[in-house]
Amino acid sequence: MAASVKTPTLTIALAGNPNAGKTSLFNALTGLNQGVGNFPGKTVEKKTGICRRNGHTISVVDLPGTYSLTAFSLDERIARDHIISGEPDVVVCVADATNLERNLYLAVQIREIGVPLVLALNMADSARAQGIRIDTKWLGQLLGGIPVVATAANRGHGIDELLDAVVHSAENPTPPTFAIDYGTAIEAAIATIQTRLADEIFVDSFARWMALMLLESDQTVIETVREFDNGQAILAEVGAQIGRLETLFNDDLPIVSADHRYGFINGLVRQVQQKPVDRVALTDRIDDIVTHRYLGLPLFMLVMLLVFRLVIDVAAPFLNWVDAVITGPIASWTATILTAISAPAWLQSLVIEGIIAGVGGVLVFVPGLIVLYLFLAFLEDSGYLARAAFVMDRLMTVVGLHGKAMIPLILGFGCAVPAVYATRTMSNRRDRILTALLIPLMSCSARLPVYVVFGLAFFGRYAGTVIWIMYLVGIVIAVLAGLIFTRTILQPDENAAFVLELPPYRMPTGRSLLLHTWGNTKEFVHKAGTLILAVSVVLWLLLNLPLGVAEQEDSLFGQVSATVAPVFEPLGFGTWEATGSLITGFIAKELVVSTLSQIYIGAQDDLDIETTTSFAQDVLEIMVGFWEAAVDAARTLISIIPGIDLTGNNTEPEDVALSSALRDSFTPLSAVSFLVFVLLYVPCVATIAAVKQEFGKRWAVTAAVYQTALAWVCALLVYQGGLLLGYG
Amino acid sequence: MLSELLRLLETHRGGLGLSELSDALNAEPSAVEGMLQMLVQRGRVIVVGADGGVCASCGVQEQCNLLATHQTRYVVVPKTGRVEPGVVCY
């Protein structure tokens, strides 16, 4: 295995981790004059090239990028086979100087084989720019006296020095004095096996490496040894040693030996490398503020306020556009088609008043959800949401909730169903039940359309603030309910500490944001096309039974709703329409808006279905409308910057068709009362089913009853309190 | 280092993230990533994240704020060789 000098022609192999700049170095060495060939019998390519230095012709072989030589993958096997083949006179290990500790693992493994090695610390310029200082001379000494050369291959820096070191190493092969101390037991085993190998392997360092590989159960080396005359005896000895050592360490030997290697590298890096602490300090400095005991929570609230303001301000033009498209061209085209095929009146009514009004009434809010999901994805991917969870966790723990409850509660902002299942992570049943009872108080995304439509109808430009307040109210009520439960029927045994990881801050990628947003929006649209569509059809039927009913109020649905409506009279919304929407809202919260839309929009006698415009005019109108919405949204977004106002005086977001209809049936006070009720009342049927599945019928009934009672009391306090204060 | 890393993971049933592990081990994240990669290769550790095998059976990973807040985590495989699905939902 010892390298023999074949001057004036040398062969060098470039090994290194992926992305260490190996190809750049190859190109810098060979001037891009590489040839491409295949390893025999393999599909993985190697590149070869030629360069010249001080009268030597140097053939350069670029090996596949690998992190180690454990021969797990084809790449690793190819690289290792080539290194131990004796073909290269010198191996150049290319290491990323900005990630020294990781890159040294491969260098150490190559060093253990005993072949002449030169370490190229590539990207040295980047490392310097990051303030990383590496003592190359000392590093070379600690690796057994090998040359270490700093390079910046993409700029051509250090290439001549590297070639000089290569030639020098080839002419003066590095003495194999490098060995990691694997501890007494393993070293004894290595020595025993090494002695057995002595008859076949004449180079000590290589015999040591083979002994180590045998102990690590390396199949390639085992097969090689099996071919030796005394191969079976050696393998029997190896098996005995492995059994003894694994019993001793109670772990796999490859793990134990890798542990020693990593330990060696970690210690080595500490000696040769100096890194600035600024970058870490920056994260810490940001965390000092965003997770501050007193500032953290208000800051989180402010961030969420900004998000909801943006959702309303940026999405409002698009909401209006989708609304106009659905109630305009889509309704018009559908009516035209139904008339053309001579569809009966009931079918026209079902499609226009039932499906388009019901499903369309929900789909209108897709732009709002897209914007919300986009902002939330940004907060998640940037690492801020984890900080928010940390801040909230502290708050929840203060009121007697288990720290682990934080994660299911956060999930509750998306959908309560997976959140209830997520309580499985808590070992204490009482903690799980308590958390499950509080999860529905977190505003799930299905409630957002209700907030948006009422916000736009009654609070105009402050709609975003109103939505934010609704989320806040949910959290506050959850805290209070938690306090009551933990002091009455669900006293927790103890509050175990919970470690929340705070990931490093990073700039989210556009792809990741779009994937998050698309995933969530897809779910919403899917629900609109299935559950909401089905309920819209059933609701249309109930609104038109008994047959020939003239007024919706006299329909089956109207009568049932009117019977229940007096219950909500003290809350300010004792109408059959509001009651009906709350009844269907039990199936899914999106249906509150869908039902209101079907009742108020679908039943309008004067529902304008303009069929006189041509298809081309409609399409043009849709495109122009979209462009105008995009311009309005962009202006609003830019106007967020202090000192810039591109919105002119028009700061009131336009509302959707349903919003204006609601103004005739609700007052601002009764609207707030209705929102509070929707926020707090019985969770959807899927959530109740999840609670039943996890905790039994008793707790499912408890959840439904307590939340409805809580909602009724809170809405009553809001409405009657408002009346007393003169807001009627 | 590896044994310390495994011990850390064994004491955190729900797993730990890269930054947390590198902080605890006082090692470069990329170096710890290399160790984790090796442990994953050897079947001692599994990756829990949006692309992780364990979460694939959940069905709600697209909506899972949990994955987003915790980002990718690493969970040690118990002696039984099987990671229960609920374990990763920390």
C-alpha cells in the first residue's frame, strides 16, 4: 500500500464531501480539460484531467463526493476502492473550511488508511469572511504531519501551493504515524487481529485499518480477508472480538469507533479553529427580545395584529373580485346554460340559489385564507412561530396547564381535529382531557370567513383588528377556562418541564411558502367541493320544503330555526336566519357563512344575473377585475411602509355581497355578540367525534355542553353589557 | 460525541432538532448532521419532519403546525426497533 513515486507522472485522487468545492478545484487544477470515464462495472462517473507542475505531469481523478468511507453507498465504495487500490500516488482531501468539523471525518478516515494525503482547505476565503481562523500548520501536525493548504478554488487561489504540496508528498511519502486511540479494549482487539493479518498485509498502517474495518463488520473487507489462506481463522477471531467488545460497550462497534473518531475531531477542531460568536449572538439577541418575559407576548400579539390587518387589507380587493366573479359571470354562465338546456325551475333554483350561493359564499374567502396561510407560513419557516409557542407555553404553564399542551393548542389554530389527536403525546389522561377541552377555543381557520364577512360588514378598515381581537378573546377565554378546570374537576398532578426547541432564524424560501399555502388552501377548497356542497344541497331542499313554500321562513329549515331562535334573543341575534346558520355550523364552521349566503344572497328576488353580456366581455371583465384587485392590493401593501400612502383617501376595504345583506339584519353590537358565540360555541361534529374517540362519550358531551353554555354566557355579557353602555 | 448524542436523544422521547443537539454537544451543526446521518444510515435514529417516514402515516402533516414549529427532529429508535406514531407528536 505504500505509495511508490512514479515521477515525472503522478496520479492524484480528489476526495471530499459533496459541496466542498471539489469540482471547482478539479477545474482549477486541470483547466477544465477533463475527460469523463466510467469506473469498471459502475455507472457512477469519474472525471479525469491532466495538469503540470515543476516538470511533473499530474493525472487528476475526481472521485464521487462522500461524507465518509463506510462503504454504505455506491459512491462511498467507489471512492474507497480507488483510494486503497494503490493507483493514486497522493490523495487530496478537499474540505470545506467553513464546515471543518464535518469535513474532517472523511479526511481522518483517509488518513487512517495510511495513504499519502494532502488536505486542501477549500473556500478559505469564505471562512476568512466569516471570521473563521484555522491554524493549518497545527492541523497538519495533529493529523500526523500532512500538508494542509488553504485554497479558494473558484478564484484560483492556493492552486500552485497545493500542487507543490502534492509533488512534495509524492516524493516524500508521509510517514504513517497517525492513529486514533480507540481505547484499551478496542486497541487490544485491533492489535490481535493486526497480528493475524501480518502474514498477508505487510504495511502496518493498512493492516491496522483492515483490522478496524473487520471489527466494524465491513463486508468488503470481510470478503477480502475470506480469500486469505488463514481467512476463516481470522474471521473467527474477529467474531469473537466483536462479541466481547459489544458486550463490553453494550453498543454496535461501528458506533463506538465512530464515537472515538468524532471525539478526536471535535477536540482537534477546538485546538486549530477560532470562530467568531457574533452569528450566534445575533440569534440570541433577537431571542432576548421576542422571547422576553414581558415583551414577548405583546410582541407576538402585535405581529398577529399586523398579520390580520394585512390579511384584510391585501386580500379585500381579491375577496371582492372573487365575489363579483361568482355572483356575476359564473352565475350568469350557469343560468344561460340551464336555460339553454331547458332545465326545470327547481334545478335552476338548486344550482343558483343553493350551490352557487352556498359554495360560492365560502369560496369567496379563499383569497383571504391564501394571504393568511402565506403570512403564517412565513412566520413558521422563519423560526418565529417556535418563539411564539415558547412565549405562549410560559403563559399556559402559569395557569396550570401542562407545558406539552402548547403544541396541540397551536394546532388548534389550524384545525381542532388533529389537535385533539395530538394530545396523545401527553402521558397524563387528565392533562389530555383538559387540553382537548380548551383546543376548540382557539380560533380554527374555518371560523375566519365568519370573522371576515362580519368584520367587513360592520367595521370596515378595522376588520383586521376585530379578527385579531377574536383570536385574542379565544386565548383569554381558554386561559380562564383552564384556570377554572384545573381548580375544579381537572386538577393536574404536576407540571412537568417541557423543552421547546428554538430553531435558528432563516429566510423562508418561496417554494416552501407556496407549498405550505397550497397545502392548506387545497384542504379548504376540497372541503368546499365536498362537505359544503353536500350540505348546501340539503339546505336548499330544507329551505324549499314543504313543496311550494313561498317564504324561506316558512320552510322546514326556517321553522326549526325559528323555534330555536328565541334562545338567542337575549344575545341580540334571535332571528331564524342567524339561528339556522349556527345549527349548520355544528357540522362545520364554514357552513355558518355558507348558510347565511344561501339565505340572504340565494333568496334575493332581485339577485342580478346579467345574461346580456357576451362571454368575451365577461372574460375581459374578470381579467380587468383581477388586475385592478392586484393593483389595489399592491398599493395597500406598499402603503404599510410608514410615510407612503398610495391608497389615496380610499382606505375602506370593499365588502362582499353578503356583508351588505348582513347590515340589514345585525347591528354592530349584535354582530360582535354573534362573533363571540361562533368563536366559543360547540365545536364542529368532527372535533366532537375526535374527543369521543379519545376520551369517551362523557367528555364529548361535556365539551359540547360546556362550550355552548360558555358561548351563550359570553355573548350575553357582550350584548347586554353593550346595551347598558349605550352601544345598542 | 455519538454516544453523548444518543444519550441525549434517548432522554428526549419526542426527539430533538439539529440546533438543539449542536448546542448541547457544543459542536458545529454540520458536524452533528453528519453524525445523525450516520446514525440514520445504521437505523439507530429516524428523522421526523415533513419528509420523514413516521409522519407520512399521519395524514395531516400538510396542516401540521407541529412540524413547522419544531422543524426536522431526530428520534432514537427504541430497542424494540419500532417507533410508535404518537411518540413523534411532541
